[in-house]
Amino acid sequence: MQHSSSKVPGVIEWEHLDKRKYFFFGPALNLGTNALLYPAKLIRVRLQAQQGNSVYSGAIDAFKKIKAREGGPRALFKGFSVNCFGVFASQVYITTFEWSRAASRPYFDSEIVRNLGAGVAAALASQCITVPVDVVSQRLMVHGQNLAKAESGTLSARTVASRIVRAESIWGFFKGYTASLLTIVPTSGLIWALYGKFRALQLHAGSDDVSQSLGRNALNQALASAAASGCTAMFTNPLEVVKTQIQVNAKLGEPVSIRGTLKELVLTEGLRALTKGLTARVVHMTLNTTILMVAYESVKLLSLHS
């Protein structure tokens, strides 16, 4: 199949790909989308890490205050350099996803089931890289937010890493690891399952031999991605709030637990605390997933065997 054709397959499988092209275009895609969507991620983390509405009243308020108080637009990219290490984790993620889908085909006919299982496998494979990167980058993100006391000046990733090692040992980089798994595993599985379902509905049968024009295919991918990510963001936001609270607000050296963090949140702020950052999360996930899905499907198209 020639990828230069005006028609493309409804579903591009692992065996269709030229792996050399795939491993070149994939990291380039991840780096570009990470830079584009990073400010929304930083705002979401700030909103979820604060106590109640003590610092920001919402996403727009956070955007304005961060720019005004912390040095302009550059403040929206705090921790970005560290977060770029997540590009490797993203490549591990998408490669595991595609390989798992292909490996499960002899056992499951359902595209939805294959996507669900592959999404879970991909999340498990990538989290050993993602969690340490998140721990460091999130602490850089909230620097200057004044959660407990005034903070000024710049903070480097090396300084943050050194503080973590001194205070918490190497395990400090995995703070919130279990909570992270409880967040990313259902999120990953659900978003791919819903995406597969919506794509199947669009393709009428969800089979590999359905071909569409490039424009219609990209539009359908965008619509399916937006619907899947929006639903997933709403369903999993409570888990994301708990995970962020553990990683950012836990006192150094003291044991933390998912149950304890959840209990404290509900007791001090009520059930509404579990919706903190929901708007920013829905916006971030919808934009991120829609752009990523369409771009990733384009990467697979570019990576087809000649």
C-alpha cells in the first residue's frame, strides 16, 4: 500500500509500519505536542495542588496571575526541560500499545477489547519513566505559587533532584507511583477503548479494509479523539487530584497514602475537591489527545512501508 495515495486504511496496524521511519517521526511528534500543550498542563497542576481556591479561582485566573507574578510567558514553561525526558516514555508507551494490539489479535476479535488491553499495557510499561519525571517537573511547576511560604528566584531540576534524594532517598522519585498507576492505567485503557469504539462507529464496521479520503479520515480521528478524551477526563479526574496532591503537597519524609490523602481532601474541602482542575484537565486532555491522535495517525501514515 502506498501512503501517497488519496485513500488510506481505516486502521493502520503494527505490521504495516516501517520501523525506522516510525522511530524517527514518533519522538519528533511527542516533543512538538509537549511544547504546544505544556502551559495547559502547568496550569492544571497548579490548580490541583492548591488548597481550595487559595491562590487561583480558575484556569483563566491562574494563567493571568502566573504571567503577571512570575516573569511573563516563560513562567508557563517551568519544568519543561525535565518534562522533555518524557519523550522517551511516550515512545515506550506508543510502541508498547501498537505491539500489544498486534500481539492480541489472534486472541480477541474486538477492536475495543484490544485497545483497552493495549492501553493498560502501554501505561504500565511507561510509568517507571514518567513518574520520576513528573515528580521533579511538578515541583518545578509549583515553585513560586506560594502554597505555604513565599518563594522567589529560580529553581533548577538538579536542585530539586538533590533535595529529593537527601530528604527521601531514591524512592522519593516514585512518590505517588501507586496513585499514578491507579490514574494512568484506567485513563489509558478507557481512552483507547472509547477511541476504538467511536472509530468503529465512524467506519461502520471498524475493519482494516475500510478506506477513506485523507481529509475525512483526519476529521473522523479528531472527532473520535475529542469525544473519548473528554469523557475519560471527567471520569478519572478524582484519581488525578489525589495523585497530584500526593506528589506535590506531601510533607517530606512522612508516609502518605491514597486513602489518607483522599480522606483529608474530602474532610477539609468536601467532595467538590475532587473536581479541582476539571475544566483545565478536560481542555488539556481533549486538546492533547486530539492533536496527538491525529498527529500519531499521520506518523503511522508517513511510516507505512513503501
